[in-house]
Amino acid sequence: MSPGDVHFGDRTHAWDGSFFKGCNCTRQGRCSHPYLIRNRDASGRQREEKGYGTQQDALDRLTKVYRQKQDTPKQALEKRELGKQRCGEYCSAWFPRQRHFAPGTIRTVNRLLDNHVLPSLKSRRVNTSSPTVADDFIQAVEEQSTGLFRVYGGGCGQPCIRSASSPEA
């Protein structure tokens, strides 16, 4: 650990964070640049905050973050574990629990998952999903000419969106 690293907890419940200056000054202890802190939040993502005038301010903030993290409800920890799963694993566990689906819906959802969703997203971790990932997925499906939806010209001159499997397609 470097001098700005902080370690909280014991061997079973350890947590690390660090504080430092982001400047290249030769005498960082005496320069006027603010301190930054770096730690991982309850979901496991690395966070960085800046603007702490002294080492003690940075250390106080790290301590506060650590205490908040200790008080994180069990639900957030479960959410973190779910986020580590791959989309294929998640779908395999989620779908059988959906007892309210009619048999036709089960066939349709299985077909959509097998033909469209899982080939592209099966190995992606759930917590890495974002609007950009969704856009990339839709674009990939459209490029394969197996789009879930197609845009057609309506009789009124406005585009209509219909299922690619509809009889009018």
C-alpha cells in the first residue's frame, strides 16, 4: 500500500480506499491542489471524488463512505451479485420462475431469446448494460436482416412499425 492508501476492517470484512493529489507538483504536500479520493461503491464500481483541501478532509470522507458501505442493506448486496451474472445465466434463472406466461408466450419468448437476444448478449454481464449497449444490440439485429421490427410506409404517408413476422410484411 502507498502512503495515501487506507485499509478498514479485519481480514473477513476488508475495504480499501485511497487519497492523493492528481497534480504533478514536486512537493505535493505543500501545493495548493485539492486531494482526490478513490474507492469502490456498494455495487463494486470504482468512484473518485475531488476537492478535499487537506489530507484529513479526504480521510474523513473515506471513513464516512466506509461506514455508509457497512450499512448497505442486504438487498443492495444481492443486486451486486445479480449484476455479476452473465445475461445467459440470468435468463436461464429468470424464465422458469415466470409462471404466469401462457404456453404460446413461453414459445415466443424462448424463440426471441434463442434467436435474437442470447446470441449477442449471452456472455455480457448484467451490470454492464447501458443505453449504448441496447443501441448496439438493436443495430446488430438490424444488420443481420433478422430485425424484430421493420418500418413500413403507412397509407397516410407516415411510417408504421410492424413486427417482422406480421403477415403484411
